Amino acid sequence: METPLVSRDYILHRIRTALGRGAGQAVADPPPARIRVPQVSMELRVASMLERVRALAGEAVASSDPCAVVANLIAGKTALASNAPYLAECGICGLPGVRSGITGREELREICATVDIGITSADYALADTGTLVLLSSPREARMISLLPPAHIAVVPRERILTGLDELFALLPNPAEASSSMVLITGPSRTADIEQILVRGVHGPGQLTVIVV
Amino acid sequence: MRTQPIDQVAAGLPAETKTAVYEGSKIGHEKRTKLLFDHYGDPNRLRTLAGEIKQHVVENLDTYLPAVEARLVANGAKVHWAATAEAACEAVYSILKARGAKKLVKAKTMVSEEIELADYLEKRGIEALETDLGEFIVQLDHDHPSHIIKPIIHKNRRQIAELFEKSGLGAYDDEPGMITQRARQFLRHKYLEADAGLTGANFVVAESGRLVIVTNEGNSRFCLAATRCHIALVGIEKILPRDRDLALFLNLLARSGTAQQLTVYNEFILGPRAAGQPDGPDEMHVIFVDNGRTDVLASDCREILRCIRCGACLNTCPVYRKIGGHSFPWVYSGPIGAILTPQFMGVQHEPALPFASSLCGACGEVCPVKIDIPKILLELRSDVKKADAREHKNRLEKLGFRAFAWMMTHPRIFEMAGRIGRSMGWPSGNKGPMGAWLSERDLPPLPAHSFRDLWRRR
């Protein structure tokens, strides 16, 4: 079998031959990227965020007391909250039934696989698609928004951007802070079987977004 | 009309498969059209721009590939290269072997279908489990996917429920929600036990080395979050120049493929788990796969390398809707498959495929990167005609036409041939030396008297 380096040079050589070029020839600039960031008031962003999440069969509420909303949703169930400082500030980590402060890999997996609800914050949200943007970090583990059957995200309204274009206008800064960024738009879903929509395939089937 | 090999396969399909494929692809197409035109005044301008950006990448792959490699290495990933399918399988296997890994969970990737990775690994004692619901069902049934993004479009729920019962996943229940729940429970444990996770990548960004992976189910997130080792199989053409290009491409991909504003999960991976992150892989490997792509780059059909595998051309194609993906001989079906397959396998190998199209142009109208699919299909047809095999078959036909031309330019001979024809009878039917030729053509009947006769008798 060829060593990786030989394969590399072989493939690059074939590409240059196909393109009819020598090594190291300068590249022309790509066509300009298309980024459109509209001016949208915060009120309209919040309204659009709520409307889009609901359109995707998620629940969405605007509230100045997120702790009370979460307490209501938990109602006797078990939950794991991420280590996002914002959740602690809101008092969510102190609610009965809510665990928090998990840092070990194995412990995290075990708890995520058994609790009913995962609670996270979000680094950004995108108003025009109802999307949550989460950066993986010691404060925000990937598993919490993935394993439990329900996901609650508590988002301060000032983090709501207009849309994908604005997020990429901010890049590379947000994503460079983490080796993994995920955009979540609605509950996990499939239409593989007869094009019938089913929610909760591998990720959570229930999504609740609380805009503070 | 003459039938093609593809018609014979299609003729053998059960009626319920045909219905499933027809309805499924039609719904996909109608939703896509509505979503694109509702949200954008002129989606064709977006398609043009996306096509130009991808074409630019394809024309400059020799520079973009080393650039993206350098970024990936700087981000902490290991980069491998595979010229052939065999080399790509071997690369995955050696990574797993080095870690002593026995269990692999894999998200959907077309490259892994191309190189038949799961079979390769199973033969070497490694469990390679598909986690995309459709792919999981296909694997369970020892079947093959029949659509780029809807692998089980050819199956109905009754068939799936029977399969689950047979496979010990619970008593017969054909409610799609229940089928999904059962797959969820089964696969959940598999993720947590797996030694490594394999994904493809929808895009790789040159300036950052960012891998973008798109799923609706969340299975690729699981493959990364739960395992210690992430392997990504990436076709060498998957590059975009800048992060900012993703805004356009993620919008187009979701709308064209599944008629969503955005796919549920869009993951952006910049490397293995960073210090302090409680989950995510410790190791990240990216395997760049050629497997025929440089041949395509050298051909007249270079623009096909723009393809982002959305499946819109399958959904809109009247031929695909009628015959389904299994009638096509390789992993890519529909209009894009009719081009990719002969390009990757050689025109002589699949001479019939470019003819499995009505040339109605629908595929070209929906393609999000504006590949002129109908034009390429026509060019491939001409290539087939020129191919040696075909030449040989046509030698007799050519001889016939030469004789005909000679006769037409010699009036006396022509007159004599007319007389012989009238007395002996015009060739017809599909027997005799001209049988094959006449099976598809009818000669006009000979009049009782020739024009020359009538002129002389005037």
C-alpha cells in the first residue's frame, strides 16, 4: 500500500496535470461572498425567534423570570443544567431536581443518559430561522443538548442575531473560541419513513426556548 | 422503442416501490420550489453565485487542498490522502487498528458508500454501524440506499416494521414514530459503547480548516460527542474558500435538499476536543479521497465536481420518479448519478446511463450550484457514440449508408434498384440482415410506379 505522503503527492500531481498548471501558481480571488445583514429591531428579532421556534414544533416563551418558567417545565422531572454561568445567575441550578456542576466525562455521560431534560444557555440565537448557536466548552458540554429527550435553552435577548449571515459576519471570532460549534434549528427529526415527519430521532424530540 | 438495461431493472420493481419513490420525490420537489421562491426574490442569482464559487474552487484545487491541509494540521487534526477506494478503506482501517478499536458508529456519508467501507471493515472484524435512520434500516436489511439523502425512499412502513420484527427489535408495529423510537433506543447504547465515530463533511473551509457536517437527526453529533476518535471521509472537491461562503451554501443545501430553511443540526468542527471540554473526540483524522475525482477534473465534465449532493435533481427528474434509485448501477442515482457513474467508472463501463434521461432540463433548473446537467448528459451520449465498442457495432450500418450514397449519385443504378425493389419487395419486419436496424424504423412504402416512369409516360 502507498504511504500517505506518496498518495498526497500523487493526487496533487494529477490535479495539476488535469488543470494544466505548475506547482505554486497563484490563485485568482474567489467571487465575493454574499453576506446581507439587515437592520432589525430587538423587538422584531425576539418576535421572529419565538415564531420560528414554534413553527418548527418547538415551544418558545419570552419571560423576565426564566427560573419560574423552568421550574414549571420540570414539575417533578429530573434535569441536568450546563455549567454556563448565566444559568446559575438566573437561579436555575438551584431548582429542585436540577443537577449541575458536572465536569467529568464519564459522569456527564451517565447523567445525560438518565435525566429527562437537558438545560443549556446559548452563545447566540438566529432570529430568522429560530436557531440556537452553542459553542462547546467546559461551561457548555455537547451532550446536554443531545442525549436527554427534552432540551431547554435559556437565552438572553441581546444574544439574538438577525440570522446566519450576521453570525458569519462575526466569524471567525465566535467559533474560534471553540473546536466545536453547533447550530440547532428545531427538534431532532426525520422524514425517512414515507416522508412522514417524526421528531426525536437521536437528539431531543422536545425543544423549549426561553428568551429572557 | 428500444429498451435499455435500466428499463429492465425498472420493469421488475414492485408497484408499491414505484408509488413510494414517485410520491416521495414529488413532495420533496414541490416543497423546495415553494421555499426557495417564497424567501428569495431571485434564487437563480444565488444559484449562479454558488456555482461560480464552487467552480473557482475546482479550478484551483491544487492550491486549496494544501492550504486546507495546513489549517487542519494547525487545528490539531491528522490528514490522510487516499487515491483509490481501496486506499481510503485501508486508511480508515489502519487508524482503527492503531487504536485497537473494534466498534465504529458512522453517520451518513456518500464517500463511504462509494468505497463500500462498511463491508471492508466487517470483513476485518470491525463492527461498522450505520446510525442515520434510513441507512440503519438499509444495513439491517442488507439492502442498498436508493436516494442521496432519502436512502429508504423505496421502502414503505409495513416493510420496515416486518424487518424490525425479524431483526428482534420488537413486535410488528408500523407507526413511524414507534419505528424511530426503537431505532433510537437500540443505537443509543451503540454510540456510548463505540470506540470511534466516522462522518463525512458537507463542506471544508480553506481559510479556517473548519469541517461542516449537516444532519437532521443528530446522529453525526452523537458520533463526535460520544466517541474518543473522529474520522472524517472527505471528497477532495468539498472545499469552500471562506467561512462567510457558508451562509449562502447552508441556505441553499437545506432548501434544495429537504426544503428546510436550515437543517436541524449544522456542526462546525475546528479540531479535536480542547482541554477542559468534558466531551468530544481526543483524536481527529481527515481522509481526503480522490477515487476518480481527478479523472473527472481532467475530463470535459469538470463542472460536475461542484455538486453538493443535495438530491434536488433526483426529486425533480421524471425518469428517477418512475424508476427509482435502484435501477441505477451505482451509489449515485438520478440525473447526477447518470453523469457521475460513467465519469467515475468509465464511459465504456456504463454506456447506457446518459440515455436514461428525457433531456427535459428539469435537473438543470433546480441544481443549487447550476451544473448544466442536460448539456453534460448530451455530451456523454456523444462520447458513448464515439467509443470504440460502439464503432465496431456500427461498421455494417456505415457500409450500408456508403452503398446507399453511391446508388443515389448514380441515376441508372438508382433506377435499376427501384425496379428490383418493386419486383422483389421492400425490406421490412425485423428479420434478415437489416432486422436490427428496421426494428426501430419504418421505411415508407414504395409507390407502384416511379417518378421516372410516370414522366416518360406523360
